[in-house]
Amino acid sequence: MKRLDGKVSVITGGDSGLGRAVCKLFSKNGASVAILDINMELAHVVANEINEANGIVLLDVVEFVE
């Protein structure tokens, strides 16, 4: 049994850098991974690497200032 079996993780910026590494690590440890990113092309690359073809969401995270 893997440490994250049955868990779902939501990773913003999952197409590169730290986000990509976290996606791979969480997937390797059994989590289902939702990759949230603005770059759909690179998000698909990561999803294919970790076998999460349906776990991609287009998202543009912007800073909220009141």
C-alpha cells in the first residue's frame, strides 16, 4: 500500500518546476492528481507521464487585491 492511496491532490502550476515534481511524487505515492495550469500543452505532457489523462483543469491563478 502506498502512502497516498485513495487521496486526491490538486496541484496548481503542475506543468513545470516544483509543481511538476510534486505531481510526479504524489502520483508515485498513489494519489490521483488534478493538474491545474494555464499551459494546457505542458499540463498534458505531465498528465501523460503520470497516467492522469483526465486530471487536467485550465486555470489562470491571479493575485486578488482588495
